[in-house]
Amino acid sequence: MRRLVMCAVAFLLTLGLGAEDLEMQAKFVKVLVSSTGQFGICCNNDPALKKTLEKVGISVSPGFKLAWATSEAEVKTLKADGRLVVVPKLDLLKAGAGIAVVNMEGLPQLYVNMANVKTSGLTLPDAIIKIAKKI
């Protein structure tokens, strides 16, 4: 499983984010969902990503411990609920998100705030932690 996660994350990070940002984010979220033992993700305020996630077979429901956020207010609310928050913007890690996947010079970069990950109670695989830049 660890090797599969490492390969999937490495593959995703070699792809560029551009016109297909939603597809890229959805694929990355799919790796996160499976590697954290979750069965889906909470994605309340991003209907376009929600549709894309469902298209690739990821359950989207407000009850999941893994959550997607796009604003600082949403990050704070989800973190207060004890969720591991994934965001598309690096600056949202300071607001309480645990993981950010962002476009840096045409390539997706993974950033992790380990303190925020630990407060969520979910565990990230070593493969993701090794590839991610720590904030």
C-alpha cells in the first residue's frame, strides 16, 4: 500500500496544473481519501470540484473527517470540527488547513502543516509526508 501511495503521489506531482486544475485536485484528493482510510470527503462550498470528485468515484458528504476548503472562514470552521482540511492555496495553511496542493510554476506542489494534521486525528502515510514540503 505504501509503495502504491508513493507512486500515485509522485505521478500526480509530475503533472502540471493548468486548465485541468479540477481534475488534478480530484485525483490528488482520491489518493488522500484512500491513504487516510476515509471513504470520501466533505466538499461543501466548491460545487465544481464536488462534481469532479463524484465523477471520479469519490463520495462527497458533510460527514467525512477529510474536508476541502476554499476560504479562510471555511478552513477555521472545518478545523474547529476536528477535520483534516485540504486547500488549493498555500496561505490557507496558516488559517488551519493541514494540506495544500498548489500550482507553483506550472507544477503541483504539496505542502503539509504537520501541527494541523495532528490536531485532526487522521494519519498521513509516510509517502505523502516525505514528498510534501513542511510548513
